[in-house]
Amino acid sequence: MKPSLSDVIITKASVRVPSESGMKVVEYYDVIEAGKKIDSSVLNWLLHWALDNGINVAYELDGRVHFVGDEEFKRAFVR
């Protein structure tokens, strides 16, 4: 997933979400396109990796952000 080969930049991030005991920090990977549209093989690998490992991901595709992960994570961004 080297940016010069994949044309994406991946950073680890976190977001605070409400929980039963107050606020909770949920970690995720933020994936943005770097110069051109994300390649389908890169996106396919990324989504399989996230789903197979229970990892939260926010990824950019054609300038729009999409969210994959647990419901708690997705609720933090989708209003």
C-alpha cells in the first residue's frame, strides 16, 4: 500500500463516539486518493482486509467518503 504504488494515503485516526459509559475512542484508518481515482484492485484489497479483520475504514472514492466497519463507527460520521 505504498502511496507511490497504490495512489492512496492511509493514516490511522480516531473519533470519539458516545457509549453507555460516556464517550469512547474508536480507531479507524482514513484512506484518501492521492492524485487519481483509487484503483479497483487497491479498493478490493482494502475492503477485504478491513472486513476480514474487523477494522474500521473511511475511504475516499471520486471525492466522496464511504465508511466500512462496525455500527458504532459508522454512526459517528453518518447523520
